[in-house]
Amino acid sequence: MNKIQHYVQGSWVEGKEEGTPVYDSITGEAFTSVAIEGLNIPEILHYGRTKGGEVLRKMTFQERGNMIKKLALYLTKRKEAFYELSYRTGATRMDSWIDIEGGFGNLFANASLRKLFPNQSYHVEGDPIDLSRGGRFMAHHIMVPKKGVAVHINAFNFPVWGMLEKCAVNWMAGVPAVVLPAPVSSYLAEAVAREIIASGILPEGALQIINGTIKNILDTVESQDVVTFTGSATTGKMLKAHPRLIQESVPFTMEADSLNASVLGEDAIPGTPEFDLFIKEVRKEMTVKAGQKCTAIRRIIVPEKLLEDVQIAIGNQLDKVTIGDPRLKEVRMGSLISQKQVEAVRNSVKDIAKEAQIVYGNLDTLETLGADAKKGAFISPILLRADHPFNCKAIHEREAFGPVSTIMPYKTLEEAIELAQMGKGSLVSSIATNDDAIAKEYVINAASHHGRILVINRESAKESTGHGSPLPTLVHGGPGRAGGGEEMGGMRGIKHYLQRTAIQGSPTTLTEITGIYQAKSKYKEANQHPFKYHWEDIQPGMSLKTHKRTITDSDIINFANLTWDHFYAHTDITSLDGSIFEKRTAHGYFIISAAAGLLVHPNKGPVAANYGLEDCRFLRPLYHNDTIYVRLTCKQKVDRDVATAEHPSGIVKWFVEIFDAEDELVAVATILTMVQKKQETFVEMTDEVIQKCLSKLTKDTKPKWGTLSSQEMVEHLEYTYRIASGEIQDFDIATPEKVLEKVHATIYNYEKMPREYDFPLAEKSKIKTLKHPDLETAKDKMLEARERYLQYFKENPEAILKNVVFGELNRYEWYLLERKHLNHHFEQFGLI
């Protein structure tokens, strides 16, 4: 029997002892084991801090985000193998989807957060703070990656999601991880980790995984480390009190199982959509993952008059749930993770049943489909009913971590809120109501005891993610029994792994430190108009002072007529008495427009488009005959992804200061421009360059990749030029319609063509059959075909011709494709 292995210090290793057996949840078969003897925990943690941490910390947020996105795509292509293994945990296909693809979804979601961070390795938080009257002493806050490791102690129920939802966040922050999955399902976490390591996408040391219970894992953590725990409240409290955590002040985030409550609003009577939605949600939360969810509904709080209706409706829904081998399509609920877990749930139900009555299900008998109920870790859904919930204790304190929930009545909404709060803190609560007044009262008064509250109604039902679905952009955690911690939460989650530091100094100094221009910082006069620079060459503080313009009466009147903005200050000077205006006043938006006219460079260049306007302020009125000029300064650069038919670009935020003739600041704004990046990947394919490359090509020149000979390559280029000139168009576009737009857009990027690619027209063009007597003739014919292509578009500049891979292309797109294509093949034969 193979042992589950660990990936530590750059190698896959296994424990030295025989190990503890791990069982298939459906068949009861022991198929692997966990062994941890021989692992050096202090060295493992140190390896992460140094080997993985040093690389991650130097990467920018954009680089980290793109790395995580690439990893998500890589894992998604290999997901089926994980599904097959996940069946051993007792999970159905849908259960596994939540775990596996939900985990990958966390990678995607956190990767997208890179757009909210600056294009550097650390974050600048909030607005600058002026600490002096003169504006020459100020402060800001920066957040830098902690120089430790994230130690993740995870629960058994979501081995993939639990690992990736945490790692995605610490990787985005620039911190490596040491993951400790629960042993009973660690084989699935190990399988995913193997693919992650094999991909080579993460820097070495960014991920280490120990598949077993390490009792001394916290003995050597340091102040720069972060520890997270997901699991039982009892274990979590024990870990939280570890002396090392207290001694080193190590951040500890705890997400514990909780007695989550769902409330049926008084308006949600039988026959309403909200009643049906509520029943469906309860059934789903009881049976998805066989109730082994930290967010599952444990307490069902309903109006007293509807208690019987709800009980019957839930029972009818549970009757439809087939239990058995999760591989079967007919099965709606699989098993618990282990026989040990079955026994724990049975004991919890028995304790709760001392105060509540079992009204659905049986602990002793169970029918299963395609599986032996005695060998597998199966249990029936159990619904209990407590008629006097305020007199009960166990229903509010004891959790059965399986398909178990207790229904209880309330007389007023105040009682429902009190009952929900008796759980002493939960990860999530929900209420089904179409009455927004009820929703507001419940949310405001119950929020102190819950990490998340979902309002279920007919309007949001089709798009709602449900009671039990934590989302990467929302906080996951809760007060009290739920652990008092936070995970995920978009940027909030990433900040848990960053150290916030207040910095003080002059605006000029803080501009250099933050990478963001601070008002009253020294300007860096540009050698040419800033709009002439590509994105890479623009730096914060780069500045330009424009020439001046005088605002006339005609300007104001014409702008009013053009925009239909006839506000009295601009058009009726007889109504100025008692106002803040002294004379005819220029429109604020005219001032911004006039400023744009002063600062914009008219010629075509790297600035591709106006991207927006932020933080516009008018500090005092401007009147006719006032003169203004503009100071244009680069404030900040923000990288962006480009997936459409446009060249790679970034966003530049420009700080626009508008001054009057006396150099008094009268208005400020931040404008955003889309600025193209430099194209430094490809050699421009001029006649001279092409001739020079071809002159180096001989019949004996060997390719660096692929099987084409030098003459076959040249004849292939000739054939594609004949397509580009319109001579050959009798073919169908090979790229599927659903991805054609995406493939077409790749013409514009600066990425090289893939090396191993089968030309769709290879058979039609007989690419391996030589058509010319020798290489020199082939070169001449290729150049003739190229000349016909250039002449065609010179005579037909608006023409559109199809390409077999990229679809319909215009003249400019054929130029881009030619540059990419020639670079690809000339590099293939070492000519460039």
C-alpha cells in the first residue's frame, strides 16, 4: 500500500514509519496511509521563508496575479483526474465541483485582484495625509509582504478548496505557504499539489505540503509568519492558546464550524416563492457534501404557525434524496468522510435528541444505491424538531457535522433574532423574505453575531449563490464560536499577509517611496511631451507645464449652447446677487475641457485613448477674461490585461493641476490614459531585414524545432503570402467560431507564436512536397508573392481577406501577422 507523500524542501518524500491507514469512504477499503516521521519542521518553515519568500516578495502584484491565473488554467485542464479521486471522499460530482472547481475559481478570482494593486511588489493604502500647513511634511501608509510563511491547518471536508482559497491569497501578497491538509482526505490535496509542483509555474518554495497531523507545527513559528486554522472550535481554541503564538505575536486566523441559522420570514407562507426557496435551500444545505460543510444550516428558525408546514415540506424534499455510491448519476448524497465521523455524528444527534425530537431519518436503518451501507461511511439525513428552543441548550451548542439540522419555532422577529444569536457566533445566517423591512430589521440586529448574511427572495433567486457558498470577494469567517477570524474578502484577505507601515516625509521623498506622485512633490520636467512616451518610459513625477489660454465670454456662451447647460451663473449675469459668483462664470466642465486642449499632444503616438476621469475638484470660480495654464504630471501607472484586438497597454493616471495667471491653483483632476507598451519582441520585417535573413539561409540550415527543411519553410511562407494577396481564398476558417474572436485578438499582442503548431492547410498546401527546383528559386518566388501582397493592399487599402486561423483580417492586421509569422520562422532557423 503506497504512502501519501509530502512535498518539502524541494522534494517529494514520505514518512519513515508504517503510517496510519486511510480508507475509501464508500467501500471502507484501506488504500493508502499517512506517515510523518522524519520531517524536520523548523527547516521546512525556514525553507519557505527564504527559498520561496525571497522570489515571491520581489514579484509585482501583476506578476503574482498572472502567475496564479496561469496556474488556475493549468489545473482546470487536468480537473477530471481530481474528480475521480474525489469520489473516494464520499463526494458526488456536484460536491466535488464545489471543492475542485470552487478551489480553481478562488485562484481566478484572486488573480483578478491584481488590477486593484499598484504595479509594484508592495501596496500603497488609502489617501495621503498632510501633516503640516505648508504641505511639505506628509504621511502615507504602505503595505509590504511579511517575511514569513503562511501555515495553513485545514479541515477534511474541502481538501482542494480549503488549500487553494488560502494559498491564492497569500501568494497574491507575496508570501509562501506550508499546507497541512487533514489526513483522511489529504490524498486529494496531494494530487492537486503534485500538479502544481509539476507545472513549474510557482517559484520553488512557494508551496510545501505536509499530509498529516504535525503536533509540533507551531513550536517554531516566528513573528513574520501567519497561521490559519479551519476545523472544530475545540481544536482551534487549543491551537490559538499555543505559547509560541503568544510569545512571537503570530497572527492566527481561526475559521471554526458553527451552528448557522436560516430564518423563514413571516411573510414567506406556503405558496410563495420565498417559502419554496427556503425549503430548497435547507434541503441543499443538509445534503450537499452530506452536510459536512462549515456553512451548512444547523438551525431552521420558522414562524410558529408554519412549523408543521415546514417540517412536512422538508421531509418531502428529503424523500427525493437518494444515498449511495457518488459515481452513480442517480445518487444525490454520498457518504461522510469516515466511519469515525459517522460515529461522531451519531453521538451528537443522540445528545441533541435529548432536547429535540427526530422527525425525519433514522440512525439505525438506511437504504443505499450501489454501495454497502455497512462498509461505507453512510448516514441518513436527520431532521430534528425542538418545540421550546429557548429552554434548550444542546441545539444551540452541539453540532452534528453531517446531514443534520433542527427546526424550531419563533413568535416574533425579535425572537428569531435572539434564537439566531444563541449560537454565539456563526459563519453565515440567511433569511427568506420578500419584505425588505423584515430583511433590514433582521440583518441590522443579527449582523453582530454572523460573518455573512444572505437574504433569499424571488428577485435574486436565479443568480444567488446560496446560503452555504463563501465567495472569494467576501469575508469568510465569523465572531464567537465561528473563530473570530477572517479569510478571503478580496483585497481585505490579501492584506492579512501584508505589514501596514506608516511612512512620513516630504512629498518628494514619499513620491519615490510609494511610486505614486504626491501633491507638492518636486516635478521631473519631461524632455518631450509625456504623451510621446511608451508606458514603460513614463515615471511618476514626470511633468509638463503647458502654454496659457484666456477664457472669453464667447467660450462660456458657446459651451452652454453646445452642452445645453444653461445654469444661471453661466448665462444670466443679472441673477448673481447673493450667490458665490461675481461675474459670468465658466462651466467646470469647460475648464476641464480647456485644460485637455492645453495638455493633449495632437499627433498619433503611444497614447491610445482617454480612459476616464477621477477626483475632479473646482477650487474657485473662473470668470471670462481669466487666463489658465496646466501642469500635467504622471501620478501613477497601473498595468492592465488586454484580451481584445488591441495592442498591450497600461493605464497612466495623470495629475492635472489648473492654475490661473497668478499661479493660484483653481482646479485639480486625475485623468486616465491608455498608453501602449513598447514592442520589443519582434524584429520589424523590412525589405532589407528579410533579404538579410534569407541570404543566411542555406539548404543545410537545420531548424531549432519542428520538421520543416529550409526550402519547405520558404515555400510555406510563399503559400501564406498568396493567401494574404487574395490569390488563395478557397478554404474555410479552421478556428471554431466560439473562440475565433479570442484567437484573432492574439495578432495584436507581443507574444511569440507557439513552436509546435499544425498548420491547418498543411495537407491542402502539400507543405512537405517541394514545388521549386532549389532553395534560391523558392526564395525568389516567396519575395514575388510578398510583393503581390503589398501591392494588393496598396491598391485595396480597405480590403478584408480571411486567414485560416485568425479569421478575417484588414490591411493592418495582415501586417501584424506577417511580422509575427516571419519572426517565428526566421527564429526557427536561427536567422534572427
